[in-house]
Amino acid sequence: MLLTLNKACGDSGLKEDLLSKTFDVWWPNLKDSLDAIKGESSEEEKPSTDKSFRNEMLEEILELSRTNQKLLRSPEVLFPPEYIEFIIRERIDKEISEKDRNLVEEQRHITMELKHRIMQIRDLLEIYRNEKKFVDEDFYMNMRRLIDLFQHQQMLIEQTNRIFRRK
């Protein structure tokens, strides 16, 4: 191998007889150094054969695996529902501005007043109808439809408010 490398050097390589003599002189020192390095590295690479240490590691891994399995089966242990609700409320409170809250409150007040007025109209219509006072049938049907729509809207608003309060 040394001769092949020397030939690859071309004109700057050593003569073959000089190379052989140099190799014969320095090879024993190089071999001793390589053997010493090999001996040191083989001592460092020896795996630990201490069975108790291995057992401790395996027990710890097994314990961690069991703990993870328990958490995966019942995450509420790690994150109780109260904690999750608290986090969600915090997040929503940050996302909903004061202006939005005021708009919702104003809508609630207007809705309450509309509800009151609609109920008055409904009662008056029933009184007029029962007393046989003249009420146009189209007018009566349109008012009934208005009342029904308002009640439906009221139901949707209440559902939305429940969702909003839950968050």
C-alpha cells in the first residue's frame, strides 16, 4: 500500500529502496503507538455489564411508560375540567373587546324592550279579537307572524347568550 501511495506522488516520491528502509526503521514505533491507541479505545468501548444499573434503567422506563399510559387513558387527571374551562374563558375574554361586550349588552336591552312591546301588541290583538272589534285579517296574520318571528329570534339570542356565557 505504501509503494502504491509513493508511486501516486510521481516525481516527488521516494526511491523504492529508500522507502523500504525508512519503513523498516519506523514501523516498530508506529505499530507500538497504534497498539497503545487500540488498547485504550477498547477499554473505553467496553459496555457496562452492571446488571443492577441496567435493571434500574429498565424499571424507570417502565414506570414512565405506565404513567404516560394512565394519563392517556384519563387526561382529566392532568387537566381537570375546571382548569380547561378557566383557560377557555381567559382566552375568550382576551379576544372579546369591551366594545363587543357593550354591543351585546345593548342588543340584550333592545331585545327586552321589543319583547315587552310585542307582548303588548299580542295582548291587544287578542282583546280586540275577543271583543269582536274590527281587526283586518291580513293585519292580524301579519302581526301574528311578527310575534312568531320575534319569539324565534328571542330563542336564538338566548342560545347564543348561553354559548357566550359558557365560554
